Amino acid sequence: MAQQFSQPEILGSTPVCGRSLVFRIAPEVDPRPALARLRDGFNPDWGVVGLGEQLIRALGCEVPGLRTFPAMSGSGCTIPSTQQALWIFLRGQGPSELFDRFERIKSLTDGGFILHDAMDTFTYAGGRDLTGYEDGTANPSQEESPAVALVESGDGLAGSSFVAVQRWEHDLARFRSHSQTERDFMIGRSIETNEELDDAPASAHVKRTAQEEFEPEAFMVRRSMPWATAHAQGLEFIAYGKSLDAFEQVLRRMAGLDDGITDALFTFSRPVTGGYYWCPPVKSERLDLSFIGV
């Protein structure tokens, strides 16, 4: 039932290319007019819109379960919070389509929001991370995904979702300096077969993030995509859930905050951004912002 009200990109297929955008509220400006333009002018087929806690509070409202991304630090790792007010992910079949959609977003948000950061993303090698390993293997099935990713009920809430967005920067030279066996043990899977390795160490990424081993189980729907510039590269991690709890449980374990074992991912990659956002439902083919009075 909730699926019919969700933004379609949340449960959709991974696009050929994308653009991840974050905005801050313009100083001394009421964001409502810009939000109203975004509500009326954003085509849900373009991608996903998410609202941060600071924006919700600026409207004098509260969305149950929404909070600011928490900064964390563990042994040998630091996880920053770069929380902003508005996140928009645009999907496209190519650069031309992304350009046109981005130009439209700029006009809709002008005067209410300031673009803080943008990163172009792309599908690599049929759905692999830049390390060469398959990404999203543990995602729930198509049938199970709505129950994992979407809020089930509530006026103006049913069909909405919460998303965690983190940009990870990979040191691929460091990763490639290890033997293939060592790389497999760091990830916890065979790059050849994608099968989990039972004899991988406890620090292997797959073992740190095994969603079924949490209480309650920490399933989420991941829609992550690689990114690359002339000077750096990595993964734009995007994970949707009916709450933010599952992601936060997994992140804490990765940082070793539960048992002192740090995820091997931190030996060659590091998060450089982090934000939580509420993705409102859709009604009559436009964003439904009725819960926050817009």
C-alpha cells in the first residue's frame, strides 16, 4: 500500500548516471516559497528529494524519526557529519538529461536554498564498486524492499522514507597494493564468485555489516553509486529505510563502537560527508509536503 505513495526512484533501478546535490538554507530567508516551487515543479521521475532536520525545524515542524547525522570516531577511523538542509538526487540516461534537470532544480530552489555540494555518479562495470566488487549484494528482494524502505502508515507519512547519504573516498592505490587474497579478506567476498568467505577475519566488511545479525535485523535498501574526479574517487553511499536505526546500527559496528573491531574498509577508504534526510511521499504525481504544512 505504501509503495503507491513513494518517490519512485527509491525502489527503482540504478540509473546510468546521477548527480547528488545538497543545499543549505539561504540566510534570513523563509524557505517555504522555494519548497512550494519544488513541490509543484519537481517531477518524481527525475530522482529523489530529501529534507534535513534543520529545514523541518525551520518550518516549525518535526518528522518522527528524523534526526541529524551523528559524527562518530573509533579506533583508526573518523566519521564526519556534514548535515545540510536539502538533498536531491537526480537520475539520468546521460549528461544531457542530467544537465537539463539540474538547470530546472536551480530555478526551483533559487532564492530559498544555496547549493552546497554536488557530485556526479555513474554505474561502473555493471553495478560494481570501483574496487571491482559487486555492490548491493545483500539488498532485500524486490518484493521485500517496500517493507524495508517505506513508512507504512500515517497521513502525509505513508510511502515516505528516510535516507542516509555518505560520500566515501577510496585510496585505490593502497587497496591494490594488497594481494588478491588480502583484498578478498578485507571485503569478505571472493571477487571472482561474489561468495562470502567463511574464513575471512572478523574485520571483513561483509562480516561487519551482516544485516541479519543485528537485533533487530538491520536491513536497508541501498542505491549507492561510484563517483570519480581527476583527483579522487569513491562511492556515494545511499541507503533508504523506514527508519534511520538500521543504518546507524551498522555504522556503529563498522566503527568498532560495539566490540572494538574496526571494519577493514577504513584501511583504504574514508567517509568525507554524512547526512540524514526524510524523503516525503508523492500524491497526484507531485511531492506531498502536507505533513510539514507546505
